[in-house]
Amino acid sequence: MTSPIPHEAPFVPTEAAAKDGPARDDVSLHDEILGTLRTYIVEGNIADGARISERQLCEMLKISRTPLREALKVLAAEGLVDLLPGRGARVRPLNAHDISELFDLMGGLEGLAGRLACDNITAEAVAKIEQLHHDMYGFYMRQDMPGYFRMNQLIHRAIVEASGNATLVATYESFAGRIRRVRFSANFARKRERWSEAMREHEAILDALRRRAGSELNDILFQHLRNKGAAAIAYLAEHGSVPPAEAPVGLKAAG
């Protein structure tokens, strides 16, 4: 089964991962392999529930199986893949009810983070988020989904970090990996209408943050995540990538 998520550019391993490249610090090489592999999975190059071919990935990344397996362990901890004892790994599948629950949880966490951020954020941090928003808008105008998504995730993470609550940040990070791939796919809903809606929602997020309107930002972020979850479910169900929920999803129909 192939993934329904478009990926316009072919996967090309970075020079730092090449066998013939210069010697690299083990930690930096691990981080680079991890980042490349995470992006490769998030952008839909391996279908939900599909087995991960270690041989194929080793060939593409030009690495041995040991660093690959170390990276897969981290992605398993993030909730992006499942490790199968004696059978390698697979991309973790999610059904509609799983996605609904996770997006409501993330919406609650991000909403709380937004409320706290309005109490604690510095002018410098707001300016950084404004620049990220500007960069994200540029990717949106160029219809560059991977670039847009990278900036989008940096904005959400920056707001969470601006909360100043270390426990909240750690909790957020522990769940973020589980829905990162689904968040990416949501922007393709209804022939990318959801992408435009998400961009408008981000304008409202930035406006509330500038005004330090904590309660308003809390509500905007929660609804933003709920809308994104509904869009992801609709898109993935349309393409046969996620089974419908037997329990009520509880998400407003949105793009």
C-alpha cells in the first residue's frame, strides 16, 4: 500500500550521512540520521502500518543497521513507529478514535501553553515567532508543504516553550511525535482548503499572542488542533489510510 500523502521531491540523503563524507561526531551524526528518518516517515514515504525496510533505509542513508536501529528506538519512544520483537519495526497506525483523542489532548496542552505564554513571553520571543510566521507564510505562498510544515511545528513548539512550564513542555513532547505525521496530512484535506484555513487560524494565533490575550489564545489553539484532527481523519479515511472510529469521534467536521 502506498501512502496518499504527496511527496514531490525524491528522498536524498544528506552529505553528512554518506559513507565517504568527513568524520562526524557520533552525537551530531545520530541527530542528523534521526531527523532525516523522522521527516521521511512524517512526509508519508512509508504507509501507516507498513513494515520499515531496514535494508532499504540503510542503502538510502548510507549507514549501517546499528545507527538506524538506534534512531528507530527514539522514534518508537516518540510514538511514530512500533518496534516488533524479532520482526523489525513498522509505522504506527492510528484509527479515527485514536486521532480524535490525541488531537483533543494536544489541543488542551497547546491551549494551556498559550494561556501561560501570554503571562510569561518576552518581546524577543514574540518577535521570533513573528519571523517564523512570516517564513511559514512564504512557504505557503510557494505551495511548499514540507517547508510550511517545518515552520508550523517550530511556531507551535515555541509557544509551548514560552509557557515556562517544564512539565508541560515534557508532556507535550511525549505526545507530539505520535501525531506529527497526521498533522502533516491534515493540510491536504479537501484539496488543500484546510491548508488555507490553517493559515488564517495562525494569523489569529499570532494576533492573540501579540495582545497577550491568554484566554482567547487558549480557545483558538484548542479549536485549531480540533479542526486539524477532523481534517486529518477526513483526509486519511478518504484515502483508506485510517479505519473509521467505532466510538463517536467528537470532533467538529472541519477542513
